[in-house]
Amino acid sequence: MESLFETGPSVPLVILRLGLALVFFAHSSQQLGWFGGNGAKKVIGSWKEKYGIPLPIGALGIFTEVAGSLALLAGFLSRAFALGLAVFMAVAMWPTAAARATASSSA
């Protein structure tokens, strides 16, 4: 259990963590309406319309992406938020993967 909360110093892992934090922050800030994004209301509405994702789950997804990117940037609860971001990305990729799988099986 101790290895879950304690890590040794590693410059490559810090660089990887900061790089992921910047990428996720750039994407999540667009979902909030910054840098030419549509804003949270339109994003969640689009998710509900296209994929049937309920409003609370969409809001949780945006929160996870914003808070997770900031947590990774700060190095605070990095593993917990990295897991949350991994789940968020898996859910985001699922509709596309399922559509491609059914399209390739019918061809």
C-alpha cells in the first residue's frame, strides 16, 4: 500500500506528468469556453444529444478533466486524478470505437 502513495524522484515522470497536465488543461479550458471553445453548457448539451450522456455525468466529466489537469500540474493526488482522466478518456473513446466495430463487421 505504501508504494501507491510514495514514489522516488524521477525527472522523466515529472516531465510526462507536466506534459499531460498541459494537454488536458488546454482541452478542458476549451470546454469551459476559453480559447474559442463552446462553453460547458453547449458541450454538455452536445454530449447529451449525440451520445445520451446525462447532464450530471457530463458535468462530472468536465470537472474531472479541469480538476485533474490542475492536480497533475500541481502534483496533488496525481494518481487518483490520472485514474479519473483515464476513465474519462475511455468513456470518450467508447462511442467511436463501438461505431467503427459495427461498421467494420457489417462490411
